[in-house]
Amino acid sequence: MFQQMQPGSHTATVSLRETYGKALVALGKQDKNIVVLDADLSPSTMTCFFAQEFPDRFFDCGLAEQNMISIAAGLAACGKTVFASTFAVFAACRCFDQVRICLSQTGLNVKVVATHGGITVGEDGMSHQAIEDLSLYCALPGFTVIVPADARETAEAVKAAASTRGPFYIRLSRIKSPIIYPEGYAFTVGKAITLREGKDVAILATGIMVFKALEAAEALAGHGINCRVLDVHTIKPLDEETVVKAAAETGAIVVAEEHLAQGGLGSRVAQVLARTKPVPVEFINLGDRYALSGQAEELLREYSLTAMDIERAAKIVAKRK
Amino acid sequence: METSAQKANQFDLSVPQLEQMSKKLRRYVINMIATARSGHPGGSLSAADIVTALYFKILKHDPRNPQWEERDRFILSKGHAAPILYAALAECGYFPVEELSTLRKLGSRLQGHTDRTFTPGVEMSAGSLGMGLSCAIGFALAAMLDNHKYRTYVLLGDGECDEGQVWEAALSAFQFKLDNLVAIVDYNQIQLSGKTQNIMCLAPFAKKWQAFGWHTIEIDGHDFDQIISALQETRAMKGKPSMIVAHTIKGKGVSFMENNVAFHGKPPSPEETDKALKELE
């Protein structure tokens, strides 16, 4: 379905946060059981749309993320479907113990939807750049962890989270993202999407790196390297079957993510392949360091998270076969 | 179920009966912790009278229907006092009293700290301190949203109030005007490594809660008349949450455990167990 996708033809960029806010309103209309919490960031996380539409079902917990997560658990224990939003740095780091005890250990029906994930939050600098959140949430038993690649995937992920019981972590970017998917495409939690077929190398990407992977694949095709591109939107549970199939059929993998080297998609893919289908793997990520203040695109270049970096990694891994 | 339509606590014990019941529950606590050879006797014993009053006089609940929607909710935020909650739940009939001897053993439904996924009647998991008041706010908000009449009660430890989250919750319960929420602090003035005044002074404790906008009542947490009248008084409160600062004695009821820091998290020896059980006859 997506095999003929040409990244150059998809120039429209849409805000994932705005899409999230609107998706929440739509869900709120269908289901009065949905309750939304925020921690004084609703104009940025875009839960403000829900707050305006359903003031009775929106609670601003103030700058108190620990409190927010435990309140969410209490509401969920009484049968509510709870969305709790803040920036990804706070959602992952400020209230990790509350997430562990109140959500992971209970399995309660709370969806932590965090915006401003990754380094593309930009100028605010390292305190605000969530680059360890995927590792932390993937470490928690029972959590489903999703990083949508575009606005349409954001809407699908939010809908799927609302209709699937149990705790979710969804990471969204601050920046707008190019549209990859057509409306009404098939999204399934835990099922990676093959965006482009190829036999030489498979690029496994998540979040904003998916579009860059498509750009890299296009460029590589010009060099005679045919890349498969997978959108691994669900990092946990990982779609092991599709990952292993890609390794078996291409024999070389590149994993691209806007995250530290440890504990994110790269670590999880490597673990699966080490056990089932060891092939050469190259990793595009931030390594083991914090990033500085700067504009989003500048930072992606500075920290080697561009389509060209993926292209280079694909060439290297193809030679390692 | 017909019992679920109840308007009041189905046990409705008198004060002398409550005094007998709390002694019985204290005996369970000693036996459980002695059998498990681990656990926290001090904070279970200081909370025993409060928990007894709640389950046998105040809470609308139905042990035969633990998920009854209109039940009052009780959250034990100081999760290490799990033995006193388990004792009360078993005595009410949520699970067999015989099961109490499985506390902390592999495969038991009675985990070391409270866990809502294992134990009938346990409303919320706890163990890492400071979270229960926030969880209780979630229960109280849900009641408000659904127009339910049930009330939410939460018991905190005093040492637990060192945790910043407690004060985040204190702010928000006032903000949300939760008059269906009652918090009780087991103010025994001893925490794990010493007296609260030496570790982290809470005084003037009641005044702090007043300053946060809570209707605040100070009582002797071992006097059933005071416990009951304070809990009943909170029902009349409109527009703000209630806090009952219950002055208690850590290890209450067992002479050598009373005000003894050592019995925060230490089980009694076999000889100490015999002595404790005699004192609680």
C-alpha cells in the first residue's frame, strides 16, 4: 500500500500535539467516561481543546506531575479512561515512581500522552529534551509504548489507546511532522508498518525518524541499494515477527530513533535479533550524551539524526553483510 | 445484592465491641508478623483503632460484594501497615481469617505491602510512601463526576508526610473542593529511624493542614468516641476536604513495642510474641 510512497510528494506538515488535542475532543464526545488531566501545560500539550469542550471532565493538577499520575490511577480505579499529559521529560522522569507503583504495578487504564519528546524540543535545552523516556517506559511491565510518525498515526494511536485497556505511554514531538499516511490507513498497536519494500537493508525507525528513513531509502535507491523501511510505532510490545522477517530477508538492519543509545528501539531490536536472527546492525541515535540548546533542525544535524546519517549507516551495514 | 443497598455500616459495633474488636485485630497483626518473621508491627498497632472504627462502624461496604459501586472507599497510603488492613478485611469476611497466616509468603494474596490486584477489598496498591492521598483524590473526583454519594477515606503515616507529593495533594484536594474526601494521619510521631521531631519536624502539624484550607480535627486516635465523632463530623463539611490528625502511640497495646522505634519494621521473637498476645487478651 505504501510501496510507491515518495517522500518528496508529501510536503504538508501537521502538528502532532494539535492532532492529539482534537482526537481527545472527538473521543470525549463519544465516551463520557474519558477524563483528561494536565499539569499546567494544557496550552502546549493541547489538552486545552478538551478542557474547553468538557470542563467538568478536565482537571489541571498544577505543576505536580506525581500528584497527577496518582490522581489518574484513582480515577481509573473507579472505571474512568484517563489521559494524563505533560512534557515527556516530566512524564518520564519527574513521576517515574508514581507511574511504576500506581500504573505499571496495577495495570490501571491510564494513558500518559507526553508532548515535546526528544531533542527537537530545541531551544529550551537539555533539561527539557526527553531522550531517556522510551527506555524508562519500556522498562515497566504492562506498558504499551508508542511513538507516532505523523499526525494521522497520532490520531490512530490515541484512538487505539482509548479502546485498549491498560497503561500506555505515547510520545509526541513539539515540531510539526510531514504527513506520511493517507487518511483511514490501518493502524494496529504492536504491528510495525512496512512503508517501503527492499531486499538489501532494512531501516527500522520510529517517530520523526520514519520520514527521514524514507528520504534515506529514496536516496539509497539511486545508489542501487534497495531499502525496506519499517515504521516501528509501537516500541513495546515490539513486533518481533516483522523485525525478524526484515533481518532474515535483508540481512542488514539500521535502527533510527531520537533517543539515547540505551533502552529504546535500538536496544530492543538488538535483543530480539541476538536471540533469533543475528545480523549486522547500525544504530542512529544520540549515543550517551545530552544535547544543547538550538533549533530543532540544527540539533538533528549536530547530533547526526538526519536522512544523510541514515544513508551512511545503511551503506556501512550493507558492507558488513 | 440486597446487602448492597445498605445505608450504613453493616456491623455497626458499639464502643465496647469496637474495643474488643481492635484487640482481636491487634492479635492477628502480632500473629501474622510473627509467622511471616517480617513486617511492620509498630505502625499497624498505632492505626488499629482507626481502621477498626472505619470498617466496623463508619464505612458503607459489603464484604460479599467488594466491587459494589456505591461502597465507601478506604485507601491505606501507609502500605507497610498492611497487616492491620488485612486483619480487618478478613474479620469482615472479604477472605478467610485462616489466610492471614500466609502474609508475605510466596503465592499468598497478602503481599508485603498492599496490592489492589491480589487482595479482595484492597482499593489501591501502596508501598512507596506519599501516593495514597493523590489516589484518594482520583476516587473522590470520580464520585463527583458520577454523582455517587460514596465517601473516600485515606490513612497516611506521619513520616509519610515528609514526601512532597502529600503536599501537592493537599493543595489540589482544596482546589477541587473535595468535601467527599477524608484524610486521617496516624500521628504516632515515630518514623523508621527515630522521632519525627528529630528526623523531619511536622509541627505545628494540624495548623499546616488548616493553612492548606482543610477542615482539620485533632483527636486521640485510640479513643473510639473521638474517632467516631470526628469521622461523623466530616460528613457535614461542605466545599472542602477534611483532615483528622489522630494522635496515636506507635506499637499501641503491646507494652514493649509502645513508642519503641525498634518495632517499626521488626517482627517479635517467639517469646515476645507470647508476651504480646498475653497483653492483648
